[in-house]
Amino acid sequence: MYLYNKLRTGTYVHGKFTSFKVYEPKERTIEKAPYIDRIVHRWLVDNFLQPYYIPSFIKTTYACIKGRRNT
């Protein structure tokens, strides 16, 4: 309910990223959003952005697209 109420009332604010380094296969800095923000991101992508982007992809694009299989 917390997240739903924040989104419904327009009071949701994205949290701060956590930074950490990994060293394999090479050194790089990773910035990770809080878990609740990743839930909001998936909701936005799945419900609002995909309908616009998926039709613009070439027909042989299969990665992570529901209903497309490389058989």
C-alpha cells in the first residue's frame, strides 16, 4: 500500500543510488537503485514504454520480448 499511495498521490521520489566496485572481469563502478525504485521502473517499462518501443524493433529481435522465441 505504501508504494501505491505514493504513486497515486504524486509524492513518490526516487531514492539514492548505492555505488560499489567490481573487479572481474575488469574494474568498474556499479550504481544500484533501491529495490522499490526498480519495482517502479519495471512497472513503467512494462505498462507504458513497451507498447511504443517493441513495434519499432526489427522482427528478429528476441531478447526479453514476451511472445518472441528464436526457434
